[in-house]
Amino acid sequence: MIDRYAHMRYSAFMNRAIEAYKAIGEETRLRILRLLRLAPGELCVCEVVDVLRKPQYTVSKSLTVLRKAELVEERREGKFMMYKLLHSPFNDKLFESLDRLPDPDRIYEIDSRRLAERLVLREKGKCVITCR
């Protein structure tokens, strides 16, 4: 007998890949990953909000999707939530592919400039300013 549902059962790797690609399939989440790729280590959610100029709710929701897809990890540092890329062989290949995306609207270039401007406000390499 042929298993009619065999196509619905994927390997753990396949499920993980599907979730990762679904997670990056939205502008804000894609821009967040590119920012984290440029960041010297971690970024505070406040820094991401300021760079993207999106509401904190939108950024936090997007970061939650990326965390659940195991693309980023978070940690609390006092009143700040810090985020960084979660490295694995699969994730690293995915992150590398982001570097090759075209930037016809120059939004990634603008994000990069804003990130550099925002990081200057750190004290001793740490975020000290909440969202503006």
C-alpha cells in the first residue's frame, strides 16, 4: 500500500530549513538579520528599533519569530534585551547568502549607515540609551 501522507513527513533538517526560510521571508526580519550580520557581537533591541525606525512592538515580534526559527539568540542584560546570530553550519550558509542580496532601494546601505551612527552612542561597547 502506498503511503499517501509520506510527502508530509520531512526530516528534522528539512523542517528546520523550512522554518528558517519562512522566518526570513519578511522585510523587517530580513533587515534585522542583515543588521546582526554587520554588528560587532550583539545588538540591543533599542538599537534595532532606532536603525529600522519601526515600532518596538514590530521589531520585538520579528525578533521572536527569528528566535523561534533558531536564527538568533537572546539574553537579558539588566533592562536591555540583547540579540545575536545563532551560528550553526546551516545558519552560517543562510547568513552568507544574505550578503549577496541585491540592494536596489539602497535600504541595506541606509541601515548600515544608521547602525554605525547608533553604535557610536554606546559606552564601553554597551547600549546605554533606550529606544528614541
